[in-house]
Amino acid sequence: MNDQSTKSKMEDPDRPPPQGALPVWSRVYSKPSEDTFQAIIDHPDALAKNAYIWVFLAGMLSGLISSLTQFVVGVAGLHQVAPELGEIMPTGFLGGMGLVSAICGAPLAGLASVVGFAISTAIIHWAARFFGGQGSFDQLAYSMGAVVAPFSIVSALLVPFNAIPFLVYCTIPILLIGVVYVIYLEMAAIKAVYRFGWFESAGALFLPTILITCICALVVLGLMRVMGPSINEVFQQIQ
């Protein structure tokens, strides 16, 4: 192991040491500026695959915590509605089933997070290039992953508190403030990667969302217009 690391250093002595996930996340959230993003994307580690790993792990953790929380809440509700359920299926058995299903579903949640992240990043990259940006997809994915992954982990850790009455009123303001902060960080990341102004950064971030929303709305309206007579006939028959 030491021979391999020594060999790699001898082959590329000018290569800086790895940045590491936690130091990058800490710099992004503690020093939110264009210079911070410029520093992390200039590193050789600024690759899309590293961002995919971050998002995958964050998605796995989020899926695991969400599944376990929903299962615990569901089992508690069933025991209140039907107390005889505890005699038929012991709590330990139900807990084991929930743990197994949550562990098996966590990788799928991580994979879904990576797919959604890759698609949204590609759309933002296309929009930024449309506005004349000159950055690369790897740099954008890396900087956006440094923003999205930590926030996903924090949001996942707050999920159990949302299941407790009255505590949800404390977590919602935290999440709302976090969302606003994340939007600012994403705009700063886009600005640093593509080297243009705040207006173009906002356009690259929000224009795809607006276009997708409009397209979905047009599709829904078209379906409602086509299926409207059939739906009216169904309601008339029911009446």
C-alpha cells in the first residue's frame, strides 16, 4: 500500500492531496462565496463521479431513515387501532421486517437520488451553456453535489422529529431556511463554474424548472381536455 502511494506521488509529484468530502462540504457551507467554489472546482478531484458517490450515500441514508420512521409510525398506529395485532405478530417480528425492508430499499433510494441529480445537473448545464457559460459538467456536478449531499443528510436526520407532534413546527422553519440557503449556494456554484453574473446564474437554475412545470401543466390540461367528456359521463352514471 505504501509502495503504491509512493509510486503515485513519484509519477505525479505536482498533484495536490485529495480534498475529502467533509472538508469540501465544510468549506462550502461555512464560507459561502464564489471564491470557495472556484477553489474546490480547480482541484483534480472535481469530477462528476465523486459527486455521484456523495449523492448516492446521502440518498441511501435518507431512504433508510425515512423508511424506518414511516414503519415505526405505521406500526404504532396499527397497534392503537387494532391492539390484537401485537398478539398475532410480535413487535420484534415486525421490527425485523421493517429493518430488512429499509436496508434493502436504501440502495434503490440512493440510485434514484443519483439519477435525479444527474438529470437535473445536466439540465442546468444545458441552460448555463445557453446563457454563454464556459464551465464543464464535471465541475458543476462536483460543486452541486457539495451543496446537495450535506443538506440531504441533515434533512434525513430531521425526519424522525417530524413524526413527533409539535416538533414538526420547529423542523419546518429550519428546513425552509436551509432551502433558501441551498438556493443561494447553488447560484454561487453556477456563477463560479460558468463565470457569469447572478442574473444568468438564476436563469440557469430556475429556467429549467419553469419550463418543465409549464410543459407538465400543458400535458395535464391536454389530458383533461381529451378525457373531459369521458370523466363527465362517468360522474353522470355514478349519480
